[in-house]
Amino acid sequence: MKRIKVLIVDDSAFMRRVLRQILETAGDIEVLDVARDGLEGVEKALLLQPDVVTLDINMPGMDGLTALHYIVTGTQARVVMISSLTQEDALATFEALELGAVDFVAKPDGTVSLGINRLAGEIVSKVRAAARARVRRGARRWTAPARKKPHGFHSVNKMDWLVVIGVSTGGPRTLEDILPQLPAGLQAGVVVVQHMPARFTASLASRFNQHCPFRVEEAGEGLPVEPGMAVIARGGYHLLFLNMNEKLCCHLSSSPENTAFKPSVNVTLQAAMECFVPDRIIGVLLTGMGDDGADAMLELRRRGGFTIAESEETAVVWGMPRAAIERGGASVVAPSYKIADIIKQKVGG
């Protein structure tokens, strides 16, 4: 079996040592070398041509974002960013994903993370996924969104359609192919379940709110899901629903506990079927490793809902949508750039 060749770039000697230990213990990963800053990381990436680079964001001299630019333009390496759980780092992480990074790992407790060993499984799985990921190079040029309607403009007592989108690795870039292409007057509420840490989903919602022709908000307790808006599930909680005054409203829950991800696509899609007419739900499963959402997509299709799975053509990691397709849970299989049109045609707007 071919081993995955990795370069570690981090200014902390402790982090370099622990990351090396975590990766080399996996058995199928070989750490070619380590680098102490962005400049050394770029030089070694160009020289060694690794399969994957783990890249810290905050480093003296050349920072992670600058180094990322040189690495993705000068090598075929897939890059996994190592980020801290701060608002500033969240914004930098999204910029890195736009520039071509495949995924990121959020340090649990600061730049020099003494608890990084708790994330050993996540780090190894993301490096493995990155090694076989389809790379989308270069930052997207956002198009200016249409003028947003005033808050509550589309608020009605009855919502005809609900779109539930599940996505993981490669999600922010893939969502750029879909959300900004939906019209402000879409007669459907949109819910997005992106596997992401708690402090990152608010930044994700804010980022898309700037570039979509409708409101995009992070889920909050009791927030109504209305036509012409999108709700991003909050990291660290499952997104469930309640029917309040004939409106579908968000309910945040820590249960169930036994899920690989929180939020979970399966949990949210199952909750949607309990609170909304299944044959008026559109389920969409996009790029991501594993199979979260596949079972719920099959159940939704059996109950008359319409389901869309992203095709291998565009998926950064063709795991979640592939699982849905193989289980019979996809009404339609399509590349990401066609999914917005399919949703619009189904909804009728």
C-alpha cells in the first residue's frame, strides 16, 4: 500500500513533534519533514512534493495564508490548515479554503494546543481524505448579490418547500456553487448542515450573508425557517425543529450524543421529516467523507421526498453522496454547479 507523504509546517516545536507522532502512528502515513515557518514550508514543499501539507495559520514571518498561496500554485499537494478556535482564525480559515485548502483542524485550546492529542483521529482521517481529494485551486470571485429584501419580507404562515443541504469536507467552496445562485424570492426555506466547530458556523453564515441575495443566519433557538432565507446549523449542536404558530422553528439540542458529527445531517433530515411534509422536502447531500446523511436521504426518498446527491465529477471527497447513491437514496445525481437550477425547477421559482 502506498503511504501518504506529509509535510508538517508549524512554528511550535511541541506541535511539530505531536503532529509527527500522531501521523506516523497511523501506519499508512510517512512524515517527510517538518518546517518551522511559512517560508521554510514553501521551500520544502517545492523540494519534496508531498501528498499533503499540514499548515499552521499563525506563524511569524510568512504566515499560513501566504505560504498556502505558494504551495497550491507550485505543487500538487493537498493542504489541511491547522487553526485556533478564534473569530479571527475562523475568518482566515475560510479565506484559506477559498484559496484551495482542502480542510482544516481546529486546535482545541490555542496556538500551542496541549490537547491536540484528543484530535488524533480527526487529524489522521482528514489527512487521509485530503490525500485523495479533488483540489479546487484559486479563490472564487464572488459576484455582487441582488439587493436583500427587508427582514421578514418573505415571512408567511405556511412554507411550501424545505431544502435541507448536508455537507462536510470541501463544503464552503461547494456551497458557493449553490447558495448564491438561489434567488431571493425562492419559495422555500433552506437549511444547511455543515460539519464544522461551534465558533466557525457563525462566521460561515456571516460570509454567505454578504454574498447571497437573501438572508443567511446561524441557527438560534426559536429562529423561524422562512421562504427566501437560509439557516446554517450551529456547530456543536444538532439542529432539530419545532412547529410554533404554524411556523417551522429551529431547536438546538445536544441529543443524540452517539453521532460522529454535531451537527449531524442524518439527525436534522430525520427531524425535518417529523415536522414537515416529507414530499415537500428536498434533501441535498454534498461532498464529505463518511456516510452522514445517507440513511436519511434513503428514508426521505421512500417517503416521497426529492433527493439530490453531488456527483463524483465535482465532489472534493466523494464519500457522503456516494453512500447515498449506493443505498438508493438519490433521486438525482448532479455536479454542484447544476444543483441550484435543479432546486429552482423543483420549487418552481
